Amino acid sequence: MAHPASEETIDLVKEIFSSYLKEHNQRQTPERFMVLEEIYRADGHFDADDIFFNMKEGGTRVSRATVYNTLDLLVECGLVQRQQFGENQYYYERAYAYQQHDHIICKKCGTVLEFCDPRIQEIKTMMEKIHKFNITGHSLHFFGTCQDTEACEKRQQEQVGKKKSKVNS
């Protein structure tokens, strides 16, 4: 799992985002930069509501629409990646200065594990040669279930409780 980005990285992504917004005639609002910071200070994967509620709990006043719109801009400029782990909900993770990795997802409790295997890069290189193709990215997700069924069931119950508290907020 990812660790929060360094202050140096956060300053750099703010500059990149600022340039992107200028180039695309978009407003540079403090709220957009607060969303960016929230993402780069976070660990792992999150959905738009996670960002919204974390910011709200931290005392930041930002609308849900601003979070969603800012996530779209951050995906467009390459600072955030959007993933779909088998559900009809998007999850996000930071993309800048973040090692290429792939995912293992439990279909019961939703746990997402990250892994990196150099053989995947070798396969990519071989496929480029065989098919005379320039591959610019990939997404690999393995789906299954946790072997520790007791821990998996506990995480499922926690997710149900978390969803209920989001609805009640």
C-alpha cells in the first residue's frame, strides 16, 4: 500500500496541476488544490465520497460536486488514476511518483492488495515486439477471495457500517 507523498512531491504536483488548469482555461480555486492535497496525503485507494467525508471531518468546506469535478480534472492531467475493481464504482489513487503496480481484489470484502512483479514489464516488452505496438500503460486486476474467511467477514461488516455512516452524514 502507498504511503503519503512527501511535501516535495505535493509541491510539484500542485505546480503541474496549476499549469494544467491554466492551459485548459480552468479556474485555480483553493478547493481544487485542497482536494489534490487530500489525495496525495492519503494512503492507497479511495472513492470520491472517501475524499469528501475525510475533508468534511477535517473541517474543510468543499462540495461533493467540487470533489467529483476535481477528480475528473486530476485524471485528465495524469495526476490521479481511476480504477474499477469489479464494481460499478470508481476508485482512485495517485499517479505521480508512484511505482507501477497491479491489484488483487477480494470479491467478498473488497480488500485491494497491490503488487509489483518485474515479469509483467518483460511481458509488456515482448508483446510490443511481437505485435509491433507501443504500449503506454496497462491495468491488471486479479479477483478472488481472502483465504482468511474470518478476517474477510469482519471487513465485510466494517464496510457495511462505513456505508451506513456515509448515508447518514
